[in-house]
Amino acid sequence: MSETVARKRRGGGRAGAAARRGTATLEQMPWNPPTNLDRPIEPLTDEGVAAIHDGAMRILEEIGVQFLNAEALEIFREAGVKVDGELVRMGRDFVMDMVAKAPSDFTLTPRNTDRTIRIGGDTMVFGNVSSPPNYWDVELNKKVSGTRAQCQNLLKLTQYFNCIHFAGGYPVEPVDIHASVRHLDVLFDKLTITDKVTHAYSLGKERVEDVMEMVRIAGGLSDAEFEATPRMYTNINSTSPLKHDDPMIDGSLRLIRRGQPVIVSPFTLAGAMAPVTMAGAVAQSLAESLCAIALFQYVRPGAPCAIGTFTSNVDMKSGAPAFGTPEYMRATQMTGQMARFYGLPMRSSGVCAANVPDGQAMWETSNSLWAAVQSGTHMVYHAAGWLEGGLIASPEKFIMDCEVLQMIQRYMEPAIVATGPDEIALDAIREVGNDGHFFGIQHTQDRYATAFYQPFLSDWRNYEAWEAAGGVWTAERAHKIYKQIIAEFEEPPMDPAIREELAAFVERRKSEGGAPTDF
């Protein structure tokens, strides 16, 4: 295949660029995965790092982690690791030798190669909400089970917003599609509605193999091209405390063997599935991550992997998970410090416990997102659209979160902290002197249009002007923008032959029954 044809088939070039501009609904910031200029906050002393590391290693050496996957147990036996039934104990030398083989950064290349993203270094990328079973919007004003149409609309938002860099799991679970074929329909939607990096749920053989094949087809790739560089990824959760289940390890091993990344994200809620102390919860989370990464590196040295953190606390009155708390923020910063100690990229999340897109939703999510910035996170899951601790997806919350994400992107632009003569602006200060103002001088006129962040959702008018314009609250404004985006949305280009091949694969796999289920 010629490079010109390949670019056309993969969605690159002018057509791809046109699709990225979006519609005329709003002026948004350009596609530009931000570079985190800030030094990370590191709350741990050197002694603290050593203590948490030692705690994680002692968990693996003395207590052990259950692996409910026969293949993984056999691999550990081959590696000389102590296996007692399903319980695996491994020495720290083995763990550290294996983890050292993992790269500190890697790229993910979707069908539109202009949307390639880096995971690691000083780059941050943000993804959509993933996996809620329920949906809420202003029009419905109630929680309902997710549908394919709602999932498609959230995928359109994922594609539309330039501050969203990858398409994570299902932005809402479409429970109107049978679980045996749900992955086929949703991945077809995801690969046609978006041209961004996509994700596979690591839920056993059929789903993972189907998604890898669909990503390969959508990219116009040979098997060798697919395996030559990461094209997609999975995220797995351990079953805390100290357990890895069968389907997630099975799916991960399949992806790792074909060079596709695995993010290991324990779901350690302090006080419930982990110790009530944050140091203990972080140590347990690291142990659960590192033992799986050690397995993957033994199977394929150099395979791209990352540590994920989902360490937060529960409400000790009700047992409900809480997010965006001070403890969540510190745990994220602590895990980021430990990820750098291990030389691994890190994933965190933009999460909240609020039930509707209100003030609580935004301060909790902002706390989560700024903790990601402060921790040196590379990949931020659930950055837009998450409610009720991950049980609800909301388009209004998606829009509101994208305003915050754009602000973070603007905050990271080097121009804000530039210190050249034009930025110090002595001539402008001299011109205004001790009287007058800066509005009308040439220095301001040359820069006024781009000097400051321009919101697409926030309303900066005073109360009287806001009231005269109808007194529309933020979530209602977000709903209007959502409806406009959906009405004007155009899918990114895809070669008709590739789309036809993708559709044929879906129909064939449906006729074969898709993936087995227990219902």
C-alpha cells in the first residue's frame, strides 16, 4: 500500500484535519495534548518512598496475591515464583527485575495517525467517561439505564472535543444490546464515530480478539503493522484486596503478546477494600499493580504497561465511595511519586461522587483533575462526563468538564509563563505610567484576542445581565450546547471499503454468537 493511500485509509491528511475542527457550534481550543510544565507535588520524603515500597514488596513476598487464571499460574511456576494453589508470592528482586523491563513511555496510534498520543514523559492526555450503566441528562431529569443511542451521542462528544484525546470504554453501557454482541456494536460505533485511540475491555478471549481485529481493520493494517506499534489499549482492575481475576488476566496476556498496552488500576477504597490509612492503601495498590506488570514483562519484555491509581476513601457512615476528597488527592500524588520511582507511566481519573452536574460534581471533579496535574499523571481516565461514583454518565457533565479541561490545557501553555521583553512589558508600563489604563495601548491591542482563556460555557456577565438573558444555569447551558453538537455532528472520514469490511466482520461474529455470557 502506498503512503498516500495508507494515509487516506487511516483517516489522515486534509480530510482528517477538517474533521478535527468540529462544527460551528463553539470556538474550542485546538487539538494539542498538553505538556505538564509543573514540577510534580511529592508529599513523600525519601524515607516515605522507601517505606511504601518496602510495604508493597512485603505484601507480595509474605502475603501474596491470588491469580484466578491457570495460564498465569503456570507462567509464574516457569519463572520460579512460589505458587501455592492460586496464591502467588514473589520476591522483590524478581518484581523489580521485571518492572525494569517496561518502557517509561510509549505511543498509541489510532486509525487517524494525526491523533497519535504519547503516554509518559511530560505529556497529559484525557479520555471520556467509561462504563457507567446509567445515564442522566437535563431533559430526562432522572437516572435511566444506558442505551446505544445515548452511547453514540457521548461518543460524538468524545470525537468533537479536542481536549478529549482518547476514547476509553463505553461512555455509557448500552444495556439494550445483548452482552454477547455488545462489544461488536459499540466498537463499530466507536471506530466510525471517532478516529481517536480506542480501548478494549479485557473480558476474556472473544471480546479482546474481536476488538483487536476490528482496530486492525479500521486502521487498514496488516497483522504485522498492527503488532509493530501500540494501536489500542486495555485497562484492568484487580479485585481488591489482593486478587486478579481470570478474564482480565486472560485478555491482558492476549494484548501483551501482540504488543498492545495494559494499564493496571487497582480499585482500592481505603476503609473497605484497602487499609483505612492512605499509605497502606497505596502500598496495597502498588502491590496489586506491580505483580501483574511483572507477569506481563516476563511474557513479553518491554511490553508497554502503566500503573493506574484509583485509591480513594469510603464514606464511613454509609460505605459509599467518595472521590475528589483530600485523601484521594494525596493518594494520587503519592502514587505518582511511586510511579516515578518504578519508572512507569501513570493513569489517574477525573471522578466525583455527586449524582447530578451541580456544584459538588464540579468541585470534586476539579479536585480530581488537579490532583492528576499535581501527581504527574500521564493518562486521565473519566475526565469528562462521570457522576455518582461511576454509575451515571451525563452529557451536560461532559460539556462542563471539557470547560475545565480546556482551562487546564490553557494553564499549561508556555506562553503564560514566558518572561521575554514583550512579556515583561516595560515599554507598555512606561507608556501608561502612573495614570491611565492599558486597554487602549498597542501592546494590549496586539494581544487582546488571545491573551486570556475564552470560555465556551462559563458566563462572565454580571448578575443583572445574566438575569436579563434568561438566568440560565450552567447545566442548562451545557445541555443546549450538547444538543447543538449532536445536531451538527459529522463523522470523521473512513474509506468505504474499510467500513464495509468492518461491518461484515461484525455481522459474521454476531452470526457466530459473539462472546459467551451467563445469561
